[in-house]
Amino acid sequence: MLKGYGTSDWDGIVGALYDAALDENMWRGLAPRIAETLGASSAVLKVHGAGGRIDLVETTANMVIAPADQAWANHWHDKDIWVQRSVAHGLSKVVIGEQLLAHRELEASAFYHEWLNRLDIYHMIGAAFSLDRGGVGVLGVHRAQGQAGFGEDERAAIYRFLPHLQRALKVRNAVSHMQIDTALRHNALDAIATGVAIVDARQRVRFANHQAEILFRQENALRVVGGRLTLADHLLDGRFTQMVHNACGEPGVLAAPHALAIGREDCMALTLLVMPLRNGFDGRGAEQMALVAICDPQLGHPSPHLLRELFSFTRSEALVAAYIARGMSPAAIAARLGIGSGTVKTHLKNAMAKTGTHSQAALASLIASSVGAMVRWDADN
């Protein structure tokens, strides 16, 4: 671990860094510990990201800015002369404030009068270092005017500490992006009207979105037995097994997608799409998976709310258009909504006029292929 200049303190901080890399709440309190270990009055850990975004990972209390003054604080973090000159001086180099900006020049700057002076900061030691995705990590440790400046002992201690901080922030960023990516994928997949499952070469279900879970529970043509996705029809199940096998074939080889229709006695057929799911950057060295998309015409209902936004329909026009897209006849729609057939025809005429279509079939095709049919709709209003 680290040696010299408060060795036991630094060892504890380094251990806490790696805990914080995996748990965002653990960063709290690290800035005061770093400041105290270096005999300083304040410290900041921050990331300057692409597009000028500033991520304040952790600061001491003097650098916590009230929400009303946040725009002012963001401006001076962005215009931080010490950071700008540290980057120009060289990434991963530990610098002392006077190296970057002589005291006379510092005291004449707006950066000092408008920012540092209000935070009781005068001396600085720190470093800027590269992170993934074009980000720049920053460690700044400060002392107030009237205190002694920083010297070589502090510089040596930070040099030994810096690689640990850089690695911890890289892990933090990677974990954060994975969490965001996972949340986006799951939320998006749960919102759509298509069942989506990810299976391995043995047809074991590794992931299923909300719509797929509904189908597995309610649809007799599909079964999950012992964690494996199978089809009730043995002949079709054999074809499905072969499709999954092909999709999970040789690593790095992207097989063609295959489709399968599953007939049902009392309603329209289920349709399945099986395609390779590329795992990792090139598929090598990772388990191959297959993505199974399941469309049920009985469940893929266009959303009247979205149709109203898309085409300026009235509520009744949107309901009629949604049911037409589901294959219902005007008479069936009238019975479903408890209105007359003539009223349904009027709503259809208005919906066609607003969409520029000239037949029920064209209207149904437009609605079914619009984004209004991409999300789940579980109600009739």
C-alpha cells in the first residue's frame, strides 16, 4: 500500500476508494479524510465530462453550494483555471498552485475574487487525469490564505495515491453506465407490446420482458418447463429447437434470423422471430444467446392515448381506430363500445380523413405500423 506521510490514514482511504467505486454512497466523507490527512482545509473530487458537464463526486463542506447559487458554482467549476492549466501541464502530473499561477496573477483574477476567496481557498495541490469516455478526473486539495503552501512531501503522497483514485473513478463510471444501460434496456423492453425473451443454446430463459411473462403464463402454445422455453406442438418445437441451435451457433458468426407461426384454434396465430444475440463486442469467448420475439395479435393493442397525440383523433375516434387495427369489424366495435353502427362509421370516416387513408384496411395498416402500436395497452380507455 502507500508508504510515508500518514501511511495508515492513506491505507484506509485507498480501501474506502475501492468500496466507493461500487457503492455511490461510500464516496461521502472521503474528501474531508483526504484534506485532513494532508493537513488541508478543503478538497474536491470531480469529473469534467464531455460537453462541459461537471460531476462533483465529493467535496468538503466549504464547497457545498446552495441550490440557488448552483449556476454560479457550475460556471466557476467550468472556468477553473487550476484545472485548465493542470490539463495543459500534463495529465496525471501532481501540480502545486504556484506552478500554474503565481500568487500575484491569482489574486488579480476573477477566478480568485469571485470563487476561491468566497470558499476560503488560496493554496492548491492536485492533479488532472484521464478517464474513460473522454472524461477528466480532478483531485484538488486546498489551504486557506495565511496557511503554509504545499510542498514535496504532499506531492509525493498524492503521486502514490493518484493511481488508486484513477482506477476507482474508472470503475465507478463503468458501473454507473452499466446500471443506466441495464435500466434503459429493461424499461424499454417492458414497455413494448412484443414479448421478448433471451435464451441460451439449451433454450433456458435468461431474461423475459413483461409481455413475454404474460404469454408464458396465459398461452398454452408456449411453455416454460424446468426453466426451458418449449412449444406445445412437438413438430413445431423441433423446428424451434433447431432455430435456437442455429442462432447460438459458432461464436462470432452472425446467423440469419428465422420465423415461425404457431396456429391457434380460437384466434390468430402467434408469430415468433429467433435471431442471434451478439454477446460482447465480437461474440468470442462469451456464451452465445438467442433473442426470441413473440407477437400475439390479441395482446398487441395500439394505444388510443398515443393515437390521439399522433393524429389529433378524438377519444372515440382513437378507440375505433385502435379496434380496427386489431381486426375487429365495425359491428363488433359498436357492440364493444355500446354505440350504434352509424356512429362507428362516422368515427371511421373522420379517422380516415385525419390520416389521409381511403379504406379501413389502409387505416388499420397505418395504425398497426405506427409507434402508437409499439407500447402495451392493457385497458380499453
